[in-house]
Amino acid sequence: MEYAKAILPKVIFSKLLFRKELHKCMSWMKPDERVELKKWCLTQFRNDFPDVLEEAFQERLAGLPEAQR
């Protein structure tokens, strides 16, 4: 989570790079950490890349029980 908080704000200039780094961060995280990342990303980047966030978290959270989403 700390890596994501450090790197994602630094790649905000590029949608493609942001998407790549977000997916990379999520691939290393446990499911409960992904939920925390989703909340943080929505507060930080909702206005910048709403489509990227929706795509990434729908894809990754699809396998979680409803209570953890």
C-alpha cells in the first residue's frame, strides 16, 4: 500500500502509466489491501482517471465476497 501511495501520484501525468502502475500494485496486494487501495484511489484520483479506476477495481474485486467490496 505504501508503494502505491508513493508511486501513483508521481505518474498522474500519464493515463497509460497510471493504469500500468495501478495494476502492478494491485497484483502484489492481498484482497483486503485492494479494498483499502480502492478507497484511497477514489479519494485521490476520482476526477483524474475515473474510467481507469472503475476498470481496475471491477476487474480485481470481482472475485471478492460482496461484504469486502
